[in-house]
Amino acid sequence: MPSQSKFEGIDFSQFPIERLTPDLLNLGQGFRCIRGEFVTYWKQGRIAREADAKLCHCWVIRVGDSLTGYITLLADKLQVEEPILFDEGVKYRTFPAIKIGCWRSIDEPRRKDGT
């Protein structure tokens, strides 16, 4: 008998996106994501530290006390080996960039290979 998803039947569009605050830092104890490193970033407090240091902004989506996903916004830069806008008179090799990360929980029943 297949197990039921924790979030089965939930319409996430009905839940607000909340800016990360100290009150929300304990969310995510059971958070899982297809990309394990993003679970680690959350659980080891990297996202909270970066937000606290004003290096990024973070918003969360939760159902009750369960973290269902988070979104990060981070200023960064892109570096190129050769100037890409040389013909337009731009000789820079570094350009400002914004990284947007959006990670949602996967809380689907695990399937075994071959089933």
C-alpha cells in the first residue's frame, strides 16, 4: 500500500510567502528536497546566517509548522574571459548579477527501482 504524502491535496497557492524571521528559523526539521545540498544549507543554518548578515533575502512557504519551500535572492557577479560587449564600448569582464533560488520540499512516497 503506497504511503501518503504529507502535503497531498494541499494547494500551496493558498498559503502566504513569508519573509524569513527569527521566529521561523526552527522550520524545516523534516524538510527534503531533490537537491540534498539545499536541505543541508537550510538545516546547518547557512541560509539564516546569510540573511542575518544581509548577504541574501529569504522567504519561506510553510503549512503549519512544516517548511514546504524557500526562496532566496542574492547579489552576485558574472565573470567572462573576454569582454562580451566590446563592440558597444563596454570593456568590463565582470557584470552584476542576481541569483534567485527556489527550493520546494519533495514529500512524495519513495518508490523502489523497478516499481
